[in-house]
Amino acid sequence: MAAITAQMVKELRGATGAGMLDCKNALSETDGDFDRAVEYLREKGLAAAAKKADRVAHEGIIGTYVHHGSKVAAMVELNCETDFVARTEQFQGLARDLAMHVVASNPEYVAREEVPADVLDREISIYRAQAQESGKPEKILDRIAEGKLEKWYSDVCLMEQEYFKDSDRNVQDVLVENIASLGENIQVRRFSRMQVG
């Protein structure tokens, strides 16, 4: 078993934002393997975040961002469970980053559950028609339409969009990581994007 040094714990904490004790435990569990310890903490954090998803998030702030030149701006209502977390630098930074993401990526809905049924029906019929026109067999038209619909969700739903600061993660991943590190349920309630003209 590898000896766990204070420097190893410090480096893991810097890379993950997890608590010192959690980092020490992760390194112990993974026999000092840094990459496995990072994965261990992620899995533990994701599991903890999933447990918090049902808790009521009625506190929070409105994050704002006005782009250079003041031609486009966004506001995001980000909720958490306590005023204490709402006042943290991490939470406020997340709210501002999400507003910046809304300016950059221009989503239409927070999540796929918000997409109206008539919009969904229209998109599916468009994708089916496109597949049919390209000569695809009838039996696979629905599968093709569903695949295109998933891609459409990742374009128009904030939670499924590729995060503007890190293309390896989507907005939902970023939210879950913050839930894990802040220890509270966090939800994007709504957003508004304004553009001159």
C-alpha cells in the first residue's frame, strides 16, 4: 500500500474541490492512484448529488451577464436549499457562468420536459419526412427521427447543451458537480436572454 502524503491530498483537493478528508479517503481506497481517486470522488459525488435531487430548492439568486458592447445579456434564476449556499462565491460564480452560457449558446428551454407537445410533434414529423425523402426504409424512420430529436434536445435545452467552458461536459454535468461539492440541491428555475434589435 502506497503512503498517502499531505502533498498528494492537497493536489487531489486542488483538482477536484473535494474536502481534505474525502480526498485522503479516496487516495486510501485507490492505493494512492491519483486518476482512480479522481474517478472515485466523482462517482461518490454523483451518487450524493442524485440523493439531493428531490430536496426543495427555494433559496438562490439571479445571475446576470451583459456581453461586451451591451448588445446581448442574460439572467438565470439559480436555486439552492439555503441562503448560506446562495451567498457563497462558488454558487454566485456558477450563476454568472450559466448566464454567460445562455448568452453564448442561446437555449430555448431549461430541460426537455419543458418542450411543448406540439413543438415535439412538429420536430418528429420533420425528421421522419427528411428520412423518408432520403429513401430510408419505413421500418427505421422512427429510429432516425428519435436520433435527430436527441441531437435537437442538445441544441435547444440548456441542461443538455455542451458547456461553453468545457466541451467534454454538458450543463447538467456542471450542475451535478456543484451539487456534490456544495452539498445542496441546485436547480436552474428559468432564464431570460435579451438581444438588441
